[in-house]
Amino acid sequence: MPSYSLKINGKSEQVEADADTPLLWALRDHLDMVGTKFGCGVAQCGACTVHVNGSAVRSCQLPVSSLDGMEITTIEGLSEDGSHPVQQAWKEIDVPQCGYCQAGQIMTAAAFLESNPNPTMDEIKNNMHGNICRCGAYNRIQKAVALAAKKMS
């Protein structure tokens, strides 16, 4: 079985997996990083969102063989102590209900705010619309993204 050297959360990690193994399963099954969630498996729900070179991507469809030399950040690497402004805003607004989608939501929001530090509410809604929340916490999610933007500025 091939071995891949992945740079995850600033550390070099070795993963022995088939070339087409999705990053999601390399993270969860090979590296025991279970913060990134499996939702749909077809890159439609956003539960598996991580950052690759600073961009939010769906890890369930991204083969490990395509990630050589790229910087990968998971929810575990966003901040060690939950101090990232998006995580702080999530707590202040009390966003989670079941919490299952939250890692993907937070990772999507963090990447979005890096590229658009002063978004309008419409821009927030448009950017976050691809992440599904079964509990329907969309209003709180949008408020938290807006609050995080203020914290980051």
C-alpha cells in the first residue's frame, strides 16, 4: 500500500492508504482526527470541510494522493484552545444544537472571513449556503459569522 506524507495542522503525518482514499477517511481512520465529520460522502453537505492551502474544501471527495506539499488544516488545528474568533463567536451566539455540522460550518466561515474580512449579511448567507444544518440553526450561524468578522477586524 502506498504511503503519503501529509502536512496537517503544521505537522508531517504519514498515511498508508490507497491513492483514491478520501482525505476524510485518512484523517478519521488513519490519524484518529475525528473532528472532521462524515455527512453525505458526495461533497454536498459540508460536514467534512477542512482547509487546503487556506481554502475551504470538502475532504470526503479529495484523494490523499492529490495533497502532496499542501497545507491541510482541520478543526483540531484551527486553534488549540478554541480561541479562533469564529470559535469564540460560535460560543457567544450559542450556535450548536446537535453540533454535528459545526466543524464544517466553522471551517467554511474561517476560510471565508480570511478572504472577505468585512462581509455583508447577503455575502455571509451566500457563502454559508452550501453547509447543511439539520437543526436549522442558520440564523445563529449567520449571526456568528458576522460577529466573528467584527472580532477579526
